[in-house]
Amino acid sequence: MATAGDDPSRNPGTDSPSPSGWEQTDLLALVSAMEPPAPAPIPTPEPAPTPPSEAIAAPGPESCPEPEAPGLQRLLILDTETTGLDSEQHHCIEVGAILFDVPHRAVLSQVSFLLPCQANAAEAVNGIAAAVTQRPQPWQAALQCFEAMLAAADAVLAHNAAFDRQWFGQGVLPAISKPWVCSMEDLRWPADRHLRANPSVRDLALAYGVPVWAAHRALTDCIYLAQVFERCPELEPMLQAGLEPRRLYRARLSYDERHKAREAGFRWNEPINGAWSRRLSEREASLLPFPVVAVEDQRRTA
């Protein structure tokens, strides 16, 4: 006989009926029912597009310029190739230039271009055929680039600057009012480089360990000079001394003492016939071990 404890419809120890299997209460559902409903997500508004006039541009080199120290900062190293030696009769057919950052010893930009000509009497020297200068090429755009580089420079440097400067202000080439420095005559190279007083570009390159691989093209010589300057720790004081005002001086020496003038970088018959002469600053002239006299520099006043 079944007893109350055997009745599956009752809970043990109680008289209340137990729910059947299909009537079991889901505890998770019960808990969920007791919890408040989760709030609906708040939609995030999309950012409004920035008008083009209010767009923030990425900072460029001109927006945060590096403060510059006093003194010569940028040097335009240039060289020319010409059809001859006289700017009144001949023409410049090539310009090469490098904008050089002096404090950082770095090349900033460079350009080289040919100017069209009908004939080149100096082709044996510079290797530029007149027909090559007439080939289609954007020399006008290159000339504009050169003018922009010139505007950014504090001074212009050339090897034998007296020759190169005469071509500017002639034809299509702009006149140059910036200070000029001659790396052959105006710079005093360190004695430990064992250079003569008026060294060639080739001599400078070899003295500073720069390989010489070509010659007689404008940009090539500019590259040699830039690489020399990269290796020159004394560059700043050399350039400042090279910018000192200069005059032409004639050595006052006897024939037997002519070796003193030669050792000091004076030239015989150039530009004064029958005399040893050189362009010097007053400071340099006062340091010479022999007397000199200032004379009119015909190259500057012609």
C-alpha cells in the first residue's frame, strides 16, 4: 500500500503538492524577470565633417622653422661652362649649382642645365657639343629653380669667382647682388692640407679625400666643393674671413725675393703686367712678411 512518502506528487516532509516536471519554474527566467531591463544603448552621433577651410594641415618644415644661429647659413656653390673667356664675345652654356647648409654640412638642393648655343669654341675643354645644348630640355624651369636657390642663399661661392660672376646679368642669367666668395683666392686652407696658395678644385678634392672621377662639367666641380666642405671642420671661420672686403695688392720685392711673393699666393703678370699681385683683405695684407701697396683692380672696375 502506498504511503504519503511514496506519493510523487508531494514533497518529502510537507503536505503541499509538488509541481510536475512540465510545471518546473525556470530559475534563470525568474531572476531575469526580477532584474530591471537593460537601458537601450545611446546612439553615438557621427562627427560633423570639417569644412575645408577649417581643416588642420600636417605641420611642414615651414610651419615650425628651426631657429638659425647668426652668421652664414646657406651657401650657393656654383660653376659655369662657357664658349670662351670673354663675356662680351662668348656665352655661358651650362650652369651648375648646389645650395649648401653650412651648419649641418649638408646639400639642400642642386640643379644643372644647359643653355642653347649655336657654336662652342671651347668644346675641346668642356666637352659640350653645341648640338647637345639645342636638344629639347626644360632649361627655363631649371633656371627658375636656380633663381629660387639663389634667393635662399646668404652668399655665393665659386672657384675662380672673378670668372664665373661676369656671366650673370648677361643674357637670361640673373644679376647676382649677394656677396661672393672665391674658394681659390679668398679662402685660406689649413696648413696641414699642404695646399698651394691658389689650389685647383682637383687639388682640394684630393687633399680632403674626395675621389676625383670626372672634370670639366659645371655640377661636377660643385659636387667636389660640397664634399670638401662636408669634411672641413674649420669651414665657418674660413668663410667669414673669405667675406672680408678685399683689394688688389702689389708686392714690393726685389727680383731675388720673388719666391716670397710666390709662396704667399701672389701671381706674376695677372692681373698686373710685370708685377706680383693678389687680392687681400687689409688684415691679411698687414700680416705679410714683405711690404705691399694697394692698386686698382682692373678686373673689378672694367
